[in-house]
Amino acid sequence: MSVHAHVFKGLEGVYVIDSAICLIDTEKGALYYAGYDVRELVEKSSFEEVAFLLLHQRLPTKSELEEFTSRLRASLNLESKHIETLRKHADNKDTLTMLAMLMVLEGGGKKGGDPGDLEAAINAIAKMGSFFSTIIRIRSGGDYVPPRKDLSFAENILYMMNGGEYRREYVEILDDLLILHAEHGVPASTFASLVTASTLSDLYSSIAAGILTLKGPLHGGASEASYAQALRIGSAERVPQWVESMLAEKKKIMGFGHRVYKIYDPRATVVKELIAKHAATMDSEAKKLYEITQALEDYGQKVLAPRGIYPNIDLWTPILYRMIGVPPDSFTAFFAVSRIAGWAAHILEYWRDNKLIRPLHLYVGEQPRKYLPLELREGS
Ligand code: ACO
């Protein structure tokens, strides 16, 4: 009998895996991928190299990186079956659900459980990028543009999304965002992927579970919610009154708070630095968004930081997403294009020593109860 059982609501404070993929230093406010500081990776590395690092938990040699990059690039190509499906569903505005569906179809009945299935991981990472770019391209009335052999992953995402054109200065922003979002331990989406993978479902379906879990506004969907919030606020001057009314109604401010950081999210610092670096390319929409976001950060911190609630990465990312041309209803989908590297790495790592994830629940209902025939029940 489980009289001494304790329920950890939301699994708060519970370690569910051991993993060599990422370390979050919640005291200093730092994030490491397989031992490398994400700030250094943003500065010196590329998404291709970081994806290799996460999957192998070590940096590649020059020839390994070349081979990995060319496999990733080759898998960016879409076949006519993909393009037909994308065209058929492009008017469905729920980009993440579309990506999840496309991922499951891509799996095509493959088996799960192989920790060495790098081919599936590489194909899934690349396909997520080309599905995302092509959905945006088709929705804007264009046709599928195949990737180019001479372009990096980030360049190809922009190139395919914009029908063969892109601004060079946006490549760095996109690549840095891809690196920054690639991994973060076991948030809800990664945990959902692992729950699915632990049943020995296939890698693509496990990733689809992650995509659908990312969608919610308490997790990856916060970037879209935070953008909508800035539009609703409308101007920097309105921020204090707006924050006070939200808090009075016990509503949450999007882009604030985090389950593991009770300090400023270190990823938000990197995003702010990127915005400052590229400030010259901001249009009037991005500038207005910036003013509102800065006012929200200042006032929100004043009232929420004493409770350990600080700005998180999703307060600031909408500005960069708008700058590089990601439509607001696809912000979270962009997050998935990056986080798939972390999901795939965790799934393969988990399969090295798989154990079905099957927690317990504490029954709090009545029992035992006597079954009454329908005609004898009250109100019959
Ligand atoms: N605004 C106002 N109050 C907040 C906020 C917020 N953003 N976040 C937490 N709180 C308050 C809650 O109202 C609650 O107050 P109470 O104790 O008086 O009831 C208390 O802080 C604890 O909140 P929980 O939601 O239980 O704490 P948790 O650790 O689960 O919160 C979460 C983490 C879900 C991210 C929360 O901070 C939140 O909802 N933030 C807004 C959504 C958001 O920005 N999510 C993105 C996270 S980053 C990412 O996933 C990429």
C-alpha cells in the first residue's frame, strides 16, 4: 500500500535520466553541450558541428564534419511524395502539427530501439529543416526550391524558405539561433520523446511526440505567445499598467519564468547580444517590438524577480525571428528545426540502455464501491 508515496507534481525536482548530452548550470547561469559552453559554440561553431557534437558527445574531426555535413545536406532534398503532401496540407495553419505528421510519415513503419541509427537521426534533422522551409515557401505562393550543394544548413533553410534569395547577414542569426535552441536537458518535449522512444516506437514517431509537446505556450509555444502579447500591449508606455493588470488577474506574463532557472536565462543574454549586433538591419516593426520587449523586461523584472521569476529566451526570440522573416505562426516550428538535434541525441542515448518509462500514480478515489444496476441509481 502506497501510504508513504509522495507525488512530485510536474516531476519537479525529479531526476529521470542520466545523460552526457547537456549540463545546465542553474547557479552561474550557463549551458554546456557535452562539456562545451554554448556561448563559445554560438561564437565559433556551426549548427552542423553542434548536431554532430550532440549525437556523438564529442567534436568531429575535419573529415567527419565534412561527411556529416554532406549527409545532412543530401537529406535536405525533398521527393515528389513530400512536396505533394506539403501542398495538400499547406493551408493548415498549425505548422507544428503538420511537421509532426510529416515526421511520422517519414518514419514509414521503421523499427525503433537502435542506438546506432544515425542515418535516421540525420535524415530526420535535415527533413525537419526542409519541411519547415518549404511549408513557409508554399504558403507564400511559391514552389519547392531544392537545397544547394555549396550552402550550409542555415543558408539552405533561408534559401529554400525565400525561394532562392536570402540576406547574408541573416545566416549568422539563423545559425546562432539553431545552436542556441538545439538542446536543453529534459524539458517536457524531450521527456515526451523519451517516453515514446522507451516503448521502442521508432525515432520519427518519438520526435513527433516531442514536436507536439513543444507546441504548448508554457514551453516552446511561448515565443508565439510572447509575440502576440507584445502586439496586445501595443506600446512601451502601456507596459507597467498591462503587467499590473495581468498580475492582479493572476495571469502569466509570457517570456518570464522557467522551471530550472530561477535567475536570468543565459540563452536570453545571447539572444540580446545578437539583436544588438544586428540592430542596424532592424525594420520599424522589429524596432517597435524591441522597445516593448525592453520595457516589459525592465518592469517585469522589477515586480517578478524578487519571486525568482526572470525573463526567459522566448521573451526575446520573436525579434530575431521577425528580422530573419519567420512568420509569427511558425516561430515554434523554427524552434523544432533546431531542437530536433537534442531530441534525436537523447533518443539514441536512451536506447543504449532502454527501460520502459512507466511511473506510478497514487489513487485518491473511493474504493471499494458496490456496483448498482442502472435502475437503482439515484436520479434514474
Ligand atoms: N508570470 C507571472 N507569474 C508567474 C510566471 C509568469 N511568467 N511564471 C510563474 N509565475 C508564478 C505562478 O503564477 C505561480 O504563482 P503562485 O505560486 O502564486 O501560484 C508561481 O510563479 C509558480 O509558477 P509555476 O507555473 O507553478 O512554476 P513552474 O516552475 O512550473 O513555471 C513556467 C515554469 C511554466 C515556464 C512558468 O514560469 C510560465 O508559465 N511562464 C510563462 C510561459 C513561458 O514563458 N514559457 C517558456 C519557458 S522557456 C521554454 O520552454 C523554451
